[in-house]
Amino acid sequence: MTVATQTKVHNYSAGPCILPREVFEKAAQAVLDLDGSGLSILEISHRSKPFEAIMAKAQSLVKELLGAPEHYQVVFLGGGASMGFHMIPQNYMKPGGKAAYANTGEWASRAIKESKLAGETLVVASSEDKNFNYIPKGFAIPTDADYFHFTSNNTIFGTQYKQFPKSPVPMICDMSSDIFSRPVNVADFALIYAGAQKNMGPAGATVYLFDPAHLGKTGRKLSPMMDLNNHAAKDSMYNTPPVYAVYVSMLTLEWMKSLGGSAAIEKRNAAKAELLYGAIDRLPLFKGTTAVEDRSVMNATFVLNDAALEPTFDALWKEAGISGIRGHRSVGGYRASMYNALPLASVQAMVDVMEQFAQKHG
Ligand SMILES: *Cc1c(COP(=O)(O)O)cnc(C)c1O
């Protein structure tokens, strides 16, 4: 099989996004022949022995990388994290009960919208007053809420919780854009969920890691497809799981383990973020858009002080092989997404362009 040569593109895409080169190579090989079986990963049953082993491995690697307690369960479902926004109130909110949410951006807002359809939804903290450019702190979570939901990293606005809230009620977190980027204490969470396509794999799978003790408690009648307990009882095979997305996620999880797990990955990510934010702060042409203490290690958002220079800056970074740093339409400017697989060398390439630009136009 021929594999395309290593590309020279520095891929800053916000999601779907960069994955490790070696994962692409293994994933490409498995499309043609899965582990010498003579069959493609795309043509085997999800109930075949090879796929059962892939699913089991992916599930155990999720727990291992996050150091999850033994009794926590893992399922991989389709539907994206956005389906999770709907499933969470279904699985955790009592009929007539209420939920507490922190609103720190577009994805948090969408989760709130879904919860409101299910029942009373209290927004206990929000940073909407400043276009979500900071993380609210020191807010109270009512002890009579059925659960508390927050978004650990705000992909669009570039903010990230550096310390997680302390919740008196079961805590649920959308970690779509920073799962496996740092160690977390899983036991503090009733449920962590994440769409695969930012730090774990390709689009198409969403991982749910949860303490089963908090499920099946609401008395709400659930469609089996919306019931996390049902998916767990069927070991993520109630219906056909997203086979290929789970396979490629498993390869990426193996790669993260080979790097030394989430503590080692946190160090790599910190070095990348330091390098980029250092340039943003040092070069007067650039300005970060978020509160400094809440800056995301995954998605760095910034603008040019003189927007008229954007076309000049754009030409420079494109010429350097940089891709995907255009900011989201709700923030403008630029967003550099530095997910786990982005190498430090790509950040250096970006900083070189920024320095070059500053020398000419500063
Ligand atoms: C991308 C993203 C989502 C949406 O994921 P889908 O898989 O498109 O539904 C949700 N939450 C966060 C934090 C995200 O970054």
C-alpha cells in the first residue's frame, strides 16, 4: 500500500482536526486489511470477535487514561456531543425536578436549550455579559438541583476551567474539546462526555464515561436509544456503534498512552500554549481575546490590533503552510486550535510567522 508522504500543512482546525500521523497510517491500513484478517474494518460485523476486542480496548483505554474508578462505565454512541445535550436531562432530571447549568459559550448555551425542553433549568453562572471571554467563578449550585452541567473548554471562545467547580449535586461535564488533554479526577463527575473529533478521533463517535450509580433514578420513561443504562447494559452494542470512528479513536487512545498518558500530554500542551500566548503577549500587533487566567490551552483566540492588516497577515500564514486559524464567526479574528496531536513544531512555525509579521508591520 502506498501512503501519502508526510504533509507540510500545520493543521490548526478546530474540529474535526489533526490526529497523529501514525494513527492515519494504521487507520488507512485497516481499511484495506484489518490486522491481516483479509477483511476491511469497514466490512466486518460489530458483533465479530475482532470488533468486540477493539471496543473493549477503546473502553478500557478511556478509563485508564483518565484514571477512572473501576465501576465507571464507557459507551460510544453516534449523534455527537449535541445528542448528549438532549440525553443528559433525559437520564438525570426527574420529571418536575430541575437542573443547574453554567453558560460559558455556544455549546453550553445549546445544552441549556435542550435541558429547558425537559424541565426547569437554572443558569447558575454565565459569562454572556462579556461575549463569553471569561470563566465565571465562585457561583453557588443549588443543593436541590438534580445535577449540575458545565463545559470544561469553550472551543469557540477560547476559555477553559483551570479549576473545576465543586458541586453538591451530581456533576456532568462536556469535555468535547479538552478530554485527555490533562489529568482529571473522574470520581468528582457523575458523567463526562465528549465528541471524538477534537482530541480523540474522527467525527462520528461520542464517548460517555459515567458512574452507573447515578442512572435510572429519575422515574422518567426513556426511549431505549436515549437510555444510557441500556447502552451500557448492551456494552455499547444496543444498535450498530460507529465502528470505524471507535476503531480510529482506539488507535488515538493507544497513541496517547504511548506518550505517557494525560500527565505527559498536559506538559506537551502547556509548552505549546506558552509558546503561542507568549508571542501574542510579546508582540504589540496581537491581542488575546479572553481573560488571561482563563485562557484555553486547546483553543487560543486572538485578534490583530489593526484589523486592516488582516489580509497581509493571512497571506503570510497561508504561505507558511498554516491552515485553519480563521476565528469562529461569533468572535472574529483568529483561533489556533492546539489539540493533543498538534506538534510543538507547528506552533513554532506559527510563532515564526507572527514574529516576521511584527518585524515588518510593528
Ligand atoms: C464541538 C463541540 C460540541 C459539538 O459536538 P458535535 O459532535 O458536533 O455535536 C459540543 N461541545 C463542545 C465543547 C464542542 O467543542
